[in-house]
Amino acid sequence: MKTQSLLPLGLFVVGLTQLASNSPSNTFDKITVHEFELTDAKGTKRATIKVEPTGEVVFRLISEKGTIRVKLGASEVGSGFVLLDDNTDPGVHAHANKDGSGITITGKDKKKREY
């Protein structure tokens, strides 16, 4: 058999291997980790979920340049989230705990409106 006639067979085998590697058999019922880190195609960290030394669990979404843009946290005393603007100043901050709940929105004028 000539090498040229083996090429289509080789491509077929490679294709089947790719399909098999993407099959549902690569799913998991449970994954246990101490910290989860999501990276983009360039290897840049884009999101994390971890338990802080204080016991608070925190989920962070990070820009391409490494700036935290969204933070969501939960602890024994309550929970909250913050949406950060291009200067990493809080644009929207919400919290809920035993003392009550609140939302603070900072406008373009930098005035804070609390609800």
C-alpha cells in the first residue's frame, strides 16, 4: 500500500479520536477543588472561585488585563456583590446581612444613591 493511500485512513482515525475526546464520557458528576480558576485561550486568568481565609466564598470575574470587574461573596453573616467600573470604583454594590439589605449605585456624576 502506498503512503498516499494511507493518508485518508490516517485522517479518518485522527477525526474519530477527536470526536471520542469530545464525547459526553468526559463529563463528571462532581469536581472537588480548593480553588477554581478559569483562563482564556492565552492562559490569562479570567475568573476565580475560592474560599478566603476568613471563610467567605468569593467568585470574581476578571478583565483581559487582569482587573476584577465583578465580585460576588457569601459568608455566615450575609452576602453581597459589586460591579466595578473602568477605574475599579464600585458602580453597583448590593449587600444583605442581619442589619438589613441595601444597594448603592454610583452615577456618572460620582454621586452615590443608596436604596
